[in-house]
Amino acid sequence: MILTVTLNAAIDKRYVVENYEVGEVNRVKECAYVAGGKGLNVSKTATIAGAEVLATGFVGGHAGEYIIEAVEKQGVATDFVRVKGESRSCINIFDTVNRTQTEFLEPGVVVSEEEQRAFYLKFDALLPKCDVVAMSGSVPKGIGTDCYPKLVEMAKRAGKKVIVDTSGALLTEAVKAKPHMVKPNIDEIRLLTGKKISDRAELIDAGIALQHRGIERVVISLGADGSLMFVEEGVYQAIVPKIDAVNTVGCGDCMTAGFAVGFERNMKPEEALRFASAASAASAMCEETGYFERADMEALYDRIEIRRL
């Protein structure tokens, strides 16, 4: 089983507009609401990929109840800590004329120390049920940057594989606890290594250096150019075929889900990279965030090229 952690769950709202204009009234042509937050995107897509998933984290109010109901309808088991206040909403505006996406992300509720203690106890109790833990996204107000390192250490003591996908100070601190996998982008790898990184060679050197700090697997997204994976066996690049991308929001979460499934199924690193890349590319072909058609993923799988650099 895969245990996902979403500390800052949300309702993701996608508005489709024509020729979005700042400061003007914009009429929405279509809208869709789904349970969101990076960890829940991982939950939903890992389930589509065939994994059994248990989602935990914080939810609050009527919005929180909607999130739980929506996720469970998609086959994900849940065990959240309920907090005071309302879970946040995040808005993605897709402009069909200019082909742009604009996001508005609410900060979320304030979580008390008592609620945090309740979560640590719940997390510890859930660990025996899982093989892999995937922690993703931001944290609500009231939670410090030491949260992910604590969770990583708890999971590692329980003998579980741990993936962390976050950013900024949260990522910097999480790396110190040496999770089994991190998935920084180029800006985040610059932050972690303190290097400018102006070309591919410098990026590869930085990825190798980060992997040598005790992290089993480092994956760096290159956008349309695929991704780089750094493991003990070497450096690999996944090259994805050209696709008609509809919604790229959440593609990284689908990649995280793919790697979580790979850990659970004991895939070799190259196989896991191919699997995760196919899931991510399939996600870009769907309008709904944190979703893909399994048939699309399977069709893309053999078209993903894996090169050892």
C-alpha cells in the first residue's frame, strides 16, 4: 500500500475562459471542481495506476468533507485529521485563446499544536499498513519547516520507502533527513546546491552531488524535454514523445505517483522512470488535474525513450 500525506489539501477549481483579461469581467465557459493538493493528486493517479492508496493529512469544515467524499469516490481510502476552519481552494484559469494557465493558491487553515500532535500520532499508527510514503506540497500556517524531516525519520525508522515532493525551505530541511527520493525542479536544485547551473553539464553535476548526499533517487523535471534521474547505477534521461498537452497542472504529481508505484512493485530504476514518465505525459492529455486515462499511459509507455548518460 502507498500512504500519501497532504498537509494542505484543497478544492481545485478549473475555470475555462476565452481571452482572460486582468482587471476586467471574465465570463467562465466551463468549470470543474476536484479534490486537490499535491498529495491527493498523487493518491488519485497512483490508484488509477493500480495501487492501493491510503490518504492522510489535514482537512477542515464543509470543504474538507467535500475533499474526503470526492477522493473516496475515486477509490482512495482516507484517514485525515479534522481541524478547525475551512480547507482551502485553489483556482486554475485556462485561457483557450492565449493557451495560458493562471493559478491562485489560497494559503490554507491555521493548524494548532494540538492538531499537529494528533496528526503525528495518526501517521505513526498508519505506517505499519503501508510500504511506501509519498509526502507532497505545502504546509498550512502553524506548521514549521521541521515537519517533513520528522515524518521522514518516522517513516524510515518503520522501514518504509519515502518520497518528498515540496519546495523552498520545506525541501531544504527535508533533504537533511535523507528521504529515498526527491523531485526538485531546476530552480530548486539551484537552491539545494547553491550553484547557478547555467547548462546541462552543471545540472548533471548538481544532481549527482545531491544524490551523493544520501538520497537514493533524485529526479529533476525538464518540462517538455522529459526528466533526469540520478541513482547509484548512474544518470538517466527520460525523453517523452510529443503530445497535445491540454492541462499540465499536476503532471509532476502524476510522476511522483508513478515512482511511488515503482517502489511498491520493486521496479528497477529505469523501469520506474519509464512508468512515471508515461503517467505524467498521460496526465497532460487530460483536462482534469490529477487524473489520466490508463489506456493513454499504457500507449505512451513503450514510446518513452530512456537514455543512460
